[in-house]
Amino acid sequence: MEKRKWGNQTSITEFVLLGFRNLPGLQILLFLLFLVIYIVTMAGNILIVALVVADQHLHTPMYFFLWNLSCLETCYTSTILPRMLASLLTGDRTISFSGCIIQLYSFGFLVVTECFLLAAMSYDRYLAICKPLHYAALMNGRFCLQLAAGSWISGFLAITIIIFLMLQLTFCGPNEIDHFFCDFIPLLKLSCSDTQLISMVSLFLSFFDTFPPFLLTVVSYIYIIATILRIPSTTGRQKAFSTCSSHLIVVTVFYGTLVIVYMLPKNNTLRDLNKVFSVFYTVLTPLLNPLIYSLRNKHVNMALRKALTKFTGSNLQ
């Protein structure tokens, strides 16, 4: 184990991500599975980013937030999957101290930002369905920019405070993280410093950065569903619900798995189950977003067909 001096103690310079070591016979299969997921996730999210930029019909608040979400998911999946793929392929599970902190920083920043972005998207759907006459005035370009910028800034500020406190800790061994990425709780358990302050600060920030956005999302959808149920025609109800059902699916998967992972007791029996649910919100959610929004959204499908027609037509000439 490599070590470096830190005051009167010896501090480790690298960690070992144990990952899925209890499945030795499935390493190549897992590598191929996660490689396909990574390629599809990157291609799908980059495609949505390109379509929103290129198609004038998608220059609306709803697709502006979707563009932000796809940019976020592109970074999100690249924070975790490339390192996991390298580990599965080569068997090298080590990650440097700085690399682990950078991964934790990127992951935390993007998770908090996604919480606020999903809340902004739910508020946008609330205004569109419950306040249609005032929607254009309320959800103007400036307000959209403020919501998006506020989401990114909130994520940046929250994780910067945590990382600052994390860097004050000493890690003197052991250096094995029983996870497939540098998550906060498994990393904190390895510290030989007093973690009471960072634990209290992280608890406060976690509550502040997840509960208000989650509450706003839930309240928005309560009003949305109540408004939809009051629509007299079945066709009208279906049309209204189709505009927000995709977002509701994404929110349910993201928050559902997030709550399960961080609320489950951290004992040996549930540790592997914790990893499985972690795969859902770190790997599968970024994959589901482009699939759900493209397959279930007629405007995105139309923009894609239009782009393909233009591309193939230009090649034929």
C-alpha cells in the first residue's frame, strides 16, 4: 500500500475499488454489458443535445431543460463508467487519492444539480398544464436561464463545501472501498480522523439539496394530476398526461433508487443489494433519459426524422 506522510500519521495515496469482485466469472460479461450501456447512453444524450440546438421547434422551455439534463447525463455517465470499464477489463481496481476525490466531486456535483433540474422541469410542466394562459409570461427565457443556472450553482456550492471538509481528513488505512466508485459514505468510513463535523454538514446539505427539490416535484405533480383529472374529454386527459409522463418516469426511477441506496441499513447483508441499486441511479438513469424522452416524445421523434431526412438527402445529391 502506497503511503505519504501527513503530520504525525501516514496517509494513503491510493484506494482500491472492490467493485464486483464477488462475481469473478462475470467480469467480461459485465464489461460488455456496461460498454454497450455507455455507448448507447452517450449517443442518446449527445443526439438530444444536438437536436435541441439544431431544431427551432425545440427552442422552448421544456426542451431547454431537457438539453441541460442531457448535458448533465453525458458528464454523469462519463464520471463513473470509464473507470469501471477499465477495472473490469484489466483487473486493476486501484484509483489514486486525487482521482477518487475528483470522481466524488464530479458525482456529487452532478447528482445535486440533477435534483434541482428535475424540480425545474416539474415546475415547467406545472405551469404549462395548470397555468396555460400565463405560461409564456411566467416561463420566459430569463427565468429559464435563472432556474438552470441556479441548479448548476447549487450543485457546485454543495459539493465544494463537502470536498473542502473531506480534504481536511486523514486516510491512514485500510484503503479498500467496497463499491464500484468513490461514493461519500464508503470513503468517509476509511478516514482515521474525527468525521463528526463533515457528517453533520453533509446531512444538512443532503437534506437541503434533495428534500426541497423533491417536495417541489411531488407538489407540482399533485397539482398536475388533479388538473388532468378535471379535463372532461378522455383525449384531452391523454394529451395532457403524455406531456409529463416521461418526466414522471425519470423522476420516479431517480429518486426511488436514490432513497433506497441512502436509506438502507449499511450492513454486510445489504451491501451487495446497495451496489445493485447504485447501478440504477448511476448507470441506468442516464440511459433511460434519452430513451424515454425520444421514444415517448413526438416532437423529438419529428426532429430526429427531419434531421435524418436532411442528412440522407444531402448525401444523395
